[in-house]
Amino acid sequence: MDWQGWFSLGLALAALLLMSSGRYAPHLVMMAVLVVLSASGIVSPDQALAGFSNTGLITVVAMFVVAAGIHHSGGVDLLVNHLLRSPRTVRSAQARIALPVALLSGFLNNTPVVATMIPAVHAWSRKIGVSSSKLMIPLSYSAILGGTLTLIGTSTNLVVNGQYQQLTGEPGFSIFSITAVGLPVAVIGLMAMLALMPRVLPDRKDQQKFGSMREFTLEVAVSLGGPLVGKTVGEAGLRELERLYLVEIERDGSVVTAVPSEERLRGGDRLVFAGDTQAISDLLRINGIVPSVHDDEPSLSKDRAERRLVEAALSPQSDVLGLTIRDARFRDRYGAVVLAVARGGERVSGNLGNIRLKPGDVLLLEARPAFVSRQRYNKDFLLINDLETETPRHDRAWLSWGILLVLVGMAACGILSMLNAALLGATLMILSGCCSVGQAQKSVDVPVILTIAASFALGAALEKTGAAAYMAEVILSLSAGHVLFTLFLVYCTVSFLTEVITNNAAAVLVIPVVLSMTARMGVPAEPFVIAVMMAASASFATPLGYQTNMMVYGPGGYRFSDFVKVGLPMNLLVGVSTVAVIAVVYGL
């Protein structure tokens, strides 16, 4: 292997380390890798950009739009209302979530399915008296297992199929090619989940993390004729208080939100602060500040057109991760103010400004009404409690399901290719009004698309320079050429990579290695490629391993150890089951 191969391997390792550190967004890392490979001449410009025109990637984009059509037409709500109802036991409640979600995730991208289900399951858990911590992990795991049922269940399956076609020139897999393996494994996984998780998952009652406004806000007033009247907020020293943030000013029946430093104070202004409520005595020491005259009715408890209270979880791609709330400058960055932070199901107490933000933290924000619509365009937050969600077009719910069935039927019968069926389905969703053009645009996860497309360049470099063949030789030497053991090692490699980087990137990096390996062994590549699809999806052990795990982390009130405790056994069970089923189906 020449220097280009070693350079490509080193670049792959550097990308893994940067992505697993959590400090850099995966799409930025992979785009940087693409630039280096193209600029160094290791891959040609055509090879560097081939991922952007890959059929698997375009199919992923189209399926995002199809999922948006089901979501915005109320198709998922239709299913929820008919199936959840009133279970008698925790296991029955988990089963009522698991079965429809797994089925849905077989034909829709599982991320929007889980996003739609979270608020519904949260409200349902309170109604039936079951802790949401007993239901949220089963919701995520069911979506993950359901994604292995068909080729369109996850973006990873489509991407792997696209790369397989590109590297081999083969026609690729049909929509149900993975079902012979995915269905038995999903059944085994769901049965194990329903058998063990009612006892193993923590029972953390919904503590209404942000239930009492008095717990984390305090109110004072500007005295009439006092020394602060006419001064700006900055001049009055109210902007840089050590343990408190000025959230809003109530004045003459209206509210000033996300208060700027230049705002001038008036006598009788009612000031709302967030932070350490023990600091009330320090605040009252300021000359011109007096106790609020409306203690019986906290200002934040009233509905105001000028403000909105939003619960939002920080996503792993957020720009503010690792920063303190004070350094993150939410007011300037988002036009919002942090009122409180919850982590592991409980509100984080202490100095609000010094809390260092982590993925999955649930923030209570006071924001202007435009905040929610703006955040739909980026991935800083996974919005949990959006008080102004657009009303679904319920009259088109059945139509959206009909379009999905037509799409699946045409692809399954070979009338249309998977790409053309997905494009037709996306077009019909827009033309029929199941989702608008704007909703379709917002549904496409641009960072995911960039990560996938850029990953192809690294995969091509590994294959072209002989680095993939070298890695294949290493794995073959470890397995002594034993087919089943080699299959198990491939599964474990992808499973490990998926827990530390994105599942799409992990799969794209391993496929060239797998193809080199099967060529040397003289065995069919198909069972190994399916093993890569299964391993890339089956990520249970950490909240960072899969998007849906992170989405339920905050709403379920979980701790990192909760995922490790139930997820590691699930990883092992699904891994062993996958290898065993592949061995039986393909006669290995």
C-alpha cells in the first residue's frame, strides 16, 4: 500500500476521532475530508462529488418528503388515536407503542415517527398513570428495530444500497430484500424488550420539571420616582448580575421580551428574573428595586401574544454544546432567554449562567413567537413542546397512507425502481396537499444529507488506494477465514462505529472493506452488506448512538446509565440474532 492508502486511513481515523469527540458536527468533518481528498488528488473531482448524485442519497431526500406528508396530514395521529387507548399494565402500554411504531418505521424514516409520537406518548403516560420513563426508550428502540424491516426503513439502508450499486455495478437490493433477516430479528428484539423492560427501566414519575413558575423565576418592580426610572437596563446594572438574568418587563399590560440592554426603565415596571431564586435578597438591595406588588399572580403564568414558553432539548449538532448559558448568549443568538435547565429528568439548580450545556439537556425558554418557525430550519434544538404547531390536514390522512402504499407496491413489484417510486411518492404528497412545498423543504435534514454525500468520497478513497483491501486482510487474519466469525467481526465493527459516529458514516466507511473481503474469500457480498445495514441501525447502548435515542433522552427523564443498562444487552442480543438469522437464510 502506497502513501495515498496510509494517508486515507489516517484521514479516516482523524474523522472518527473528531466526530466521536462531539465537538464538531459530522457533516462539517466529512465535508472537510472531502475537500482534503479532492485537493490532494487522491480522488478525482468526479469521485469526490459522486455521493451528491448517488441514487441512494436522492431516494433518502424523497423519503424525507414522503414522511413529511404522512406527518403533516395527521396520518400518524390517526394511528395513535386508534391504537393507544387504555392499557391495564406497563407491558401492555409498551406493546401498544412498540408494534405500530415498528411497523410505521419499516416504511417511513423513523426520526419523524418518533418526533410525532413523543408529545402524544407524554400526554398519554399522564392519562394512564404510567411513568414516561417506562415508555420513551421502548418508543425509540421500536423505531430502530422497525427500520430494519425494509430497504426504506432508514436512510442508512438506502445509502448502503446506493454505495453497493456504485462500487459493484450490480442492480442492488429490492425493497424487501432485507426483510427475511430484519423481520425475525425485529420480532426477537421486540419480544425481549417487552419481557424485560417493564422491570428494568426506571420508574421516574413525571415531576413536571418546569411545573412551577415560582421555582425558577422571581419578580420585582421598579419603584415609582426611584433612581432607576429613565435609566437603561445596562446603566441600572441589571444586565450583568452574577446569579440572575432579566427575562422580561411587564409594562402597562404589555410585555417586553428578550429585553435589550438599551431598554429604558419606567416607574412601576414589573421585572421578571430567572436564575438562583435565593438571590432575591441581593436584588432587593439595589436602590430603586422594590418587591413586586403582584406576588399572587406570577407574570409568566399569563398567556401573552408577545412571548412563548418552549421546552426544547439540545441536539447533538447544537452550536452551544460545551458552553455555559452565559457564554452561549441565547438572547443574541436565538432571541430567547433560558429560564431553567433539566437534566436526567430533574431541574438543574444553582447558578443558571454557569450551567455548561450538554446534548439532551431540556431547556425552558422564553422566546418570541418567531423562535419556533426559525428553529425548524436548523438542528440546534429538538423541539418538544411547540405551542404553535401547524394544524395537520386531517382530511388528507388516508390519502397520504394511500400514496405510501402505492409507492411501496410499485417498488415491490418492480414496476418502478426504488428511486423513481420515492420521487413519485414525494411529488404526489406535495401535489395532493398532504404537505406544502415549505414543509417538504424543511423536512429534508441537510446535515444528514451532507454527511452521507461527503462520506462517499472517503469510501471511494479507501477502495481506490487499497486501504480497504488492507483493512480487509487484517479482519480476515483475525477470523482465520472463517465465514461466520468474519461476519460477526464485521457486525461488531459497524456496531461500535455507530455508537461513536453517525450510523450513515459508519456504514459508508465499512462497505468498501466488506466488498474487498468477500472478493478475497470468494463468498457472496449480499449477506455481509445486509449485516452492515443491520449493525448500523441497531444502536441501543448510548443516547448518542442514534437520533431517536437522543430525542427521548430528555422527555423520558433518563440518565446515560439507563441506556447502557438496557442497551448493551439489546446490542448483544440483536447482534447474535442477526448473525444467526443471516447464517440460516443464506446457508453460511
